Amino acid sequence: MSGDSFDAIVVGAGPAGTAAAFLLAKEGWEVILLERGDYPGAKNVMGGILYRSPMEDLIPSFWHEAPVERYISEQRVWILSSDSGLCLDYKSDKLSKEPYNAFTILRAKFDPWFAGKAEEAGAILVAKTVAEELLMEEGKVVGVRTGREEGDIFAPVVILAEGVNAVLARKAGLRPEIRPHEVALAVKEVISLPAEKIEDRFNLEAGEGTAIELIGHPTRGQVGMGFIYTNRESLSVGVGVLLSDLADAGLSPHDLMEGMKSHPLVRRLLEGGETVEYSAHLIPEGGWKAIPALYADGVMIAGDAAMLVNNLHREGSNLALASGILAARTALKAKEVGDFSARTLKGYRDFLEESFVLRDLRKYRHFSDFLLRRRHFLSLYPEMITQAVQDVLWVDSTPKEEKFRSMRKKFLQKRSLWGLASDLWQIWRALG
């Protein structure tokens, strides 16, 4: 066995991988952090929401030095039909005070900063490096083969945080191929706007931010949603739907994006902006049932590679960070007992089971199947709800009794009483 040896190898300098490398380096380990992009964040894409927890567990009050865009002081959910929408808004003064709850970020700025903190702690960051395959010895992972000359590197434990495609994990048989209904294709544009225009249009104070989730028309009845997040001097605007739905509908992500941007409620917010960045990314959507084996002899899988995304609550970065932290803590315990076999690394799964990560994913384990079976929640109901609200608010000479009778008739023409009751039961089961 020839090549450089380390205490740990981490593949992928996204939130999960960098969190693991940072924590292990702080404990004095020799850790190498491999990143295939030109720099951390060059190939990493997400909607743009970073929660304070568990990032603060690693770097207390990180927002004072990290390149965050805005703190989220307001959450909106828009239920949209083709030309109107019911807009639900939650804003709290508490969200505008430290320690805050969430922030918008741009990965091209945030990831290099975070990886730099891992380097300061002692981790060795090697960018522009493709991890080609896991090195095995007697059935145990002992290292990684890279695309560099003499690129074999060795360690008693490898943490795979390589993103949703999970090339190494799939090659080694640790994760099956993703099925089209278990992954969403999201497209995102960063649209530049002056800070004063953003604050005026979204009714924000300096530094405050808004997160808007768009349900219904933007996805054309497919399983998914759109979003608009405010940055300092830009908006992150995107839409994502299941890959299987895109294929069945014969629509392109570009079609969905342009349709969403042209919606009357959205168009006004984007007016005068210029698209300065366009990206596409796969997002794990399979939930609890899509989680692979998370460990084997000498290896653990974290973040998107482990399919750890809570799509109902729009949570991914926090699950990634938590899984990276827990993988690192498992490695530390394994070193204490001198055993990096699956018998010890099973503790990683146990940690995740005890944490919010798998407890939440288990709670919503039926949600993905629910949406696949009940797609009308994303098409029929938004149309019905917005029409009903319009009928109530439209003042004319029609008596209110007749209006409500007409609304009830319209509802039952589109969805029977049995169908409504069945939907209520199914959504209670999916969320319970």
C-alpha cells in the first residue's frame, strides 16, 4: 500500500463535508478535504436558506463574520392559480433580532469561507480533485483514488459528502441508483436588484430578508414548488419538480421557470432585474424510504449523498450540517476504541436516529407517496381556493347566501364530498 495517509478523508466540501472536516481538524486529526470544483461552492447549488442551527454549534455567532446575505424576518407561502394567489405571511420582530433563525446565502461566497475555517482548524483542502473510486482491502474501505498523479490516499475512515449523485457510494454498492420519483430537478436564477428596490418591494428594513414559497401554478400540477429569496442586492428565484414528472409532462425546467417569472404576482417583484447567474441542481426528494445504508466498514455517507432532505419543511442544509457533525463524532468514538468497522460506525446511524434528522424524516415518511398519489393538491386545490377567496371578496349585488351556495356547488363539482373527506384523511396520515 503506497500513498499519503491521513486520519480521515472527506469527499465533498459542501456543508456536510466541511462540517465533518472542521470538527475533526479541531480535534487534532490530519484530515484531507477533497473538492472537485475549482473552489468550494463553484459547483454547489441550493435554494439559498441557511439555518442558524446547527451551524452555530460549530462556529458560535458565525453570522458576524460569515458572508450571509440577509437574515430571514418574514416567511410567506403563496398558493397560486394561473392569475391570482392567496398569500399567507408570517412576520415577527423576534425573527429580526439576534440570534436570528435563518439567513439567505450564496454558496459561491459562503462555501469558500466555511472551507477556510476548516483550513484554519488544520484541515487540508484540495480542490480541482475528482475522487474516482473507493479503495478496498478485504472488504473494508481504506482510502480513495483521485484523478491526480499518484493520487491514492489512505485513511482508516472515509466520509462521503459528495452530493446527490454520490458517484463513489454508487460505485461501491453503498447506495442504489436514484429513481426518477426520488429526486427533483431545480433550476435557479440569481437576479440582480439594488438593495433599496428589494427593501421597498418586499417592505423590509436594511438587513432583513424574505423567503417566499410558491405552491400550485408554478409547477403546472407537478410535485414541487417555486421560491423567491432576497439577498443583499439580488433575488434567488427558482422552481423544482420531480424528475419523473418532468419526463411525463414533456416540459423543460426552462418552461417552468419562465412561466413562474411571468405570473402577475411574481413579475412585479422581478421587474427591472437582470439575471446574473443560472444553475440547475438535483435535490433528493425520496425522504425516509430513500435513505441508503449510511455506513459500512471504514466509510460513512452524509448530506445529500445520504438523501437527507426534508422537502416538506424546505430543510436540507441543516440536515447536511448535522449529518457531517455526527459523522465526525462517530469517527472520534471509533478512534477511541480503535475500531473503524461497521460494528462501531453503526453509531452514526444511532446518532442520526436520536437527532432531529431521522426523527423528522421518519415522521413524514408517507409524505412523498402522498404527493405522488394526490397530485391534485398542487393543481386543483390552488385553483379552487383562489377562486373561492375571489368570490367572497368580490362585492356586487349578489346576496352572500347565494355566493356561498355557489361556492359549495363549484367545490363539489370538482371534488366530491367523499373525495374531500379522503383527502383530509390522507393529509392527516401523511403529516401525522
